[in-house]
Amino acid sequence: MIYLDNNASTRLDPEVGEAMAAAAGLFGNPSSLHVEGQRARRAIEEAREHVAALVGGSAGEIVLTSGGTEANALALFGALAGRRGRVVLSAVEHPSVREAAGRLADRGCEVVSVPPEPSGRLDAARVLDAVVPGTLLVSVMAANNEYGAIFPVAAIAEGARRAGALVHTDAVQAAGRLPIDVRAWGVDLLSMSAHKMHGPKGAGGLWVRRGVRLEPHTPGGGQEKRMRAGTENTGGIVGFGAAARLASRRLGETGAIGRLRDRLERGIRDRVPGARVVGASAERLANTTAVLFPGASGETLLMRLDLDGVAVSSGSACSSGTVSPSPALLALGLAPVEARSVVRFSLSRETTEADVARVLEILPAAVADARGAPLAPAAAGEAS
């Protein structure tokens, strides 16, 4: 299998697996004071230090969670519990942020979504224009999960905090792929996830600037500074720490990944008539390319490539027999039928020259087949 869906999840690094296997013997409850409990506690705190180091923070500022979605929920609901005011976010945020903001709107907050430019860039000035008196929180992702654009978080944070708003960034796709310094970025809250950096699923974290107060996510115990009660997932946390340590060491490999990504893009444009890269002129993650194949169903192309041993993802989601286009792609100005024709290829440090060559070999026929198949029906009420 040629795996090019690393923005969805990455393969577990063997070193991470070894660390987790060793942690299987840490059976004590980390909250217990006896020897076995304290062995588990030391392993967790060592992992917390590695996670903090990856983003330039300190261990005492890390709240460990079950992943990026929970970290985003803790950031938004924790910061705004019982408060009403304006919340500003980009229109291309991950669903865990968009839907959390929707719930805040139901509770009386005013939610303003700022779309990026058609090029995929997000204009910091336009975001800050939406930060008016009474704005409580600005949430802008560090890098987009669907087409890879890197957003100007530091510039946004500087203006938003000067206006008195808290700033959260979903760095799930950026952590381990971009150098991150939370002090230099000036954010208050930053989310991350282990399984996007060759770590395990079920582990993530929220960096919380000292002095920022959050409503606890889960009551009932003293774990994680009383932010998240419940006995810690020792093995998953140890794996997260190992993945963060390895990611810090391997940040220099992104250049090689970017060269492979660029070769893939050139080859697609040369071999597939009409194909175009979404957000090509924006600064992007080195591993990510989203390609629009006019006339082809992205879902059909995904399944066709899967039969050929290539894993990718599409710019739409299938529900009840209909295909709904990605809100993020629509926010770029793509028509629904165009958004349903987008396929995302996301590489990793495990991707090889041979992988790219093989994909370019089989892709033209796969696209031709997908173009010959009828497009999936649009969702009810959706213009095509």
C-alpha cells in the first residue's frame, strides 16, 4: 500500500511503538503514591516535557487530552464557559472547531467566520477587522488540514491580544511539521494530536499559557490540573511523548518531503488534463497537496486508487448516499461540483521516490475511469 493520507493519520513510528510496549508494564495508577504509581507518574511527566519542548512551552502548561478534537473543545468551551461575546474564526477551521463554535452561538455568542482569499491565503488584517470590542476569542488554525495553507497566526495573535481577546490555534496539522514557538507566536492556547506525528491515536494535548483560566472539561478528579478528570492513558501519553521527541529531531526532513510533493504536483499537471492544485500560490505544508480533477468524482477516484493500492482522501463526505462538499473548499470559492472533485494527497517522511513514481504511473487511467463514472448525487438543497 502506498499511503498518502497522512493528514488523516500517520503510521506509528517503530520507536514510538517500542516506547509504548515498554510502558505496558507501568500498571500502577499515576495518582497513587506507592512505587508502581510513581513509576507511571514519572513516565507521564517525562512525556509531557517532550510535548512541551516541541512547541516551545513548559511542561506545566500542557494539559494532556485524548486528541486534537478534545483539546479544541477544552480551548473553546473552557475559555468561554458562561460568557457571551464575539468569537472570530477562519471559515476553513476543522469541524471540531466549527461545530464547537456553533454550540457557543446557540449559547448566545456571536460567531464570525472569516473566509480566506480564493488563493487559499488568510489575510491577517481581514481577521483583525472582525475583532471588535467585546471579542472574547479568536481561533485560527496554524495550517489547514485539507489544502495545507499555513496561516499568519503570529500576526493575528498580536492584534487580537492587543484588543483584549484570547487566541487559540489548532496546530494539529502543524505540530511536528513546522517549527512552533508558542512564545513567539503569542497565542494563549494551542492544540495538538499524537497520531498526526507518527504517534498513537487517543493522545493529544492543549498548551495553555500561564494565567489563562479555563473551565474544567471533565469534573471528578484532580488529574491534569483539574482540567480533565480520569485516570491517565499512560501508554498513549508515553507514545505521544516519544513521537514529539522524534518530531523535534526530524523537523529538518520537511525539505525532502516538499520536493517529493512538488514532483507529484508537476507530474499530475503534466499527465492529467485540467488538473489544478488548490491553494497552489499560498504558503503550504510541505507534505500536502489538494488537486481538483474536473469532471471526476473525488469519491470514485479515491476508491479507484484504493483498488490500485494507493490511499488518499477526498474533498467531500458521503452521508446517506449523497456526497456533501467540504465547507473549507467551498469557502475558497469552489463550486460544490468542483469541491466534490478534489482529492488530497498528504505525504510523510516515509514516502519514497518510488511511491510518487507509481502514483503518477497509475493516476491518469484512474482519473479517466472516474471521469467516465456518473457523479454522486448532491446533498438535498445543494446547487451543483
